[in-house]
Amino acid sequence: MSAFVPDSVPRGTRIAHIGIAVTALDALRPLYRDVLGMPEVPLDDADGARIAGLAVGESLVELLEPAVADSPIGKFIAKRGPGIHHVCFAVDDLDGTLQRCRDAGITLIDEQPRLGAEGKRIAFLHPRSTGGVLVELSEH
Ligand code: ZN
């Protein structure tokens, strides 16, 4: 994990996590944790979703189960079914990256960074600008 790397050291853009929308988190946790051997990382619930974090090298799979139907994950599953919901890229400079996105005409969902599930600053880019994938950016 990132414990040995100070936040000030540039690390380059990397995959922070892949968010997977699921209907029953507890039914899928054994597959990822026990069968595929991905250690569980405790994460707080966020945005009306229960979240299970499972480590893959320096990245995570996040299983996202709607805690309430009227949540982003609940609406996603109602519309499209379970599946990959978003990919999160960690960047060294979130503000600078968002500005480069603006300059490139990318549609931002979050004009300003906000605090995400892991207590990190995050911002989402709209799928219409990213090839159909909801992209989350996080800082470190
Ligand atoms: Zn995420």
C-alpha cells in the first residue's frame, strides 16, 4: 500500500480502485476475499452504499451495494443491472488534473473536489467524455 511513500512524492497516475455495483455484497465477498485471495480493507459507507474494499496489489476492488434504492448505486443497478460502475484513477495533482480536463473540454460531474469514501479528495468525470465509463479521480 502507500504507507511507505510520502504523499508529496509524485507517483504518476494509477488505478486506485474499480467500483463494482452489486445487489448482495455479503454473497460476493467470499469469492473476492477467499477464492481469489484479495485481503479485505475496511471502508466506510458512502453515497448511500455499503462498501467492501478488497486489495489487489496497490489497487482495490470496491463492491458497492445500495443501502437505499434512491442512491447513485441503486439507480445504476435499476437501470443497467450489476456490473462495473466506475474506475478510479489516483493522480498526483487533482486540481491540476481537473483544470487540464476543463481545458480539454471534458464534462466534469464535480466542478470542485469533494471528500470520498476513503477521506481523500475526489472528483468524477462524466461518462460521455470518457468512452462511456464513469471515471473518478482521487488524490493519493
Ligand atoms: Zn470510487
